[in-house]
Amino acid sequence: MRREDYISDETVIKRANEAVRIELEKNRALGVPVVVYDRKSQIIYRENDDGTRTEVGKRLRKERYSERISKKA
């Protein structure tokens, strides 16, 4: 494949986000609980089809993987 035949990074990101959105809609329609991460509070919730949210856990680490590795080196 030539370089011109590749799709752009923006297109890949848009497709991935859309695939996740569709999967969440499908699970909600089927009544399957959905796991959602709230970026603001950094808490993981289990959201049921009736709209109730149950806290599952909290974020363990605050930094990115690359930042943790650079501290060790």
C-alpha cells in the first residue's frame, strides 16, 4: 500500500469514537449495564438501563504510562 492510500489519524479517531457510541447505544437498548468513566470526578460507574449509577471504583494512577516510566529511568 502506498502512503496516500492510508486513512488519516483524525478519521481513525472519528471511526473509533463512533463505534464506541454505537456499542453503548446497543447495550442500553438491550438492557445491558454499561460501564462509564467520569473524567471530571475520575470515578468508574456502572450505569443501568433505568438510569441509576453505581460506583464501581476510582482511578488508581494520576499520570500517564509514559510519565511513570520516565520517573523510573
